[in-house]
Amino acid sequence: MTNQPLTVVQPAESAGTGPQLTLLTKLCGGTSCPTIYRTERDTYVIQGYTVTAETAGLDLPAGEQLVEIPADLLAQAVKAAG
């Protein structure tokens, strides 16, 4: 895992109209750790460690990123989403 911050890239037409985030779960007590948020748009936003498409052997379209999170965080999110 790399410890690089995640940058959200949005199309120009939606700039300034980002999702409203509600904390779902995280693995630490601080503010800088892998976290999963729920949005009002019935989607999830993931804060994690960026993985480059090149190192993963993938070809991603513009605006998409790979994010790595601990398996425990995903398990907690499934329980919290109920």
C-alpha cells in the first residue's frame, strides 16, 4: 500500500455539487485513516490508500482511481449499513 492522499476528481458540470458525506465506519480514532462514508445519493465514498493503475496492471478511465482499504473496514461497513 502507498500512503498517498486520495484526490476526488469530478466532471466540470458537477464541480461544487459534491456529495454530502455521513461517516459510516473507520478503523482509528483520528481523522487520517481508512474510512467509509455514505452519501445522500445512495453511494459510498472511500478514504484509503491509493494504488496506481500501473502497479495493479489495469487501464482505468479518466476520473477513476483505485483505493485500498483493510478487509476489516469493509466488514464493519457492511454491518453498519445494515
